[in-house]
Amino acid sequence: MVKIPKEQRRYCPNCDEHTDQTVKEVTNRSDSPFKKKFRKRQRKIDHGYGSFPYENPAIRSRGRKNPTSEKKDLQFTCNECGKSWKPSEPLRAAKLEIER
């Protein structure tokens, strides 16, 4: 389990200096219906493609090992300017806990 403090002192790209920032995990975000991967998936679901929407995740990778962790979507908010930003490389962890 990865534990992250809620308040961190990090570089703010908008202020161009290190400031205190709050971190929050963004959840329940759906893809935009205009993105190509969303349209492709919807086309497969609508027209039928084997057992596509309910395929077995254990054999999804075709011989390769599936990762047991996922990339967590973190969002940092600067306490001085109030702007939010996301890191370019997301954190990979099975469980994430934000400490107060």
C-alpha cells in the first residue's frame, strides 16, 4: 500500500515556484464520447464482437502477465494560485491511501 500525505510541497507550473499543494485522487471519470478509443469500443459493443464486452480478463493479455496494479490518477491543487494540474507520469500502485 502506498501512503501519500494530503499536503505536499511541490513545484507549481503556474506559479513557477515550490508551493504547498493538496492532492486528490480523481475517480469515476469516463472517456469523452468523441475519443477514438471510445468510438471503437462502442462500435464493437453495438455490432457484437465475440464475447467482447464481457471477455475473460485473465486471458486478455494473450500470454503476457496482467499487471496487478493500476495507474492512479492524481490531481494537485496549488494553495496559492488555486490552479490544478496532473503529473505527466501517473503513480502505479495496487492500493493508494491519502493521509490527512
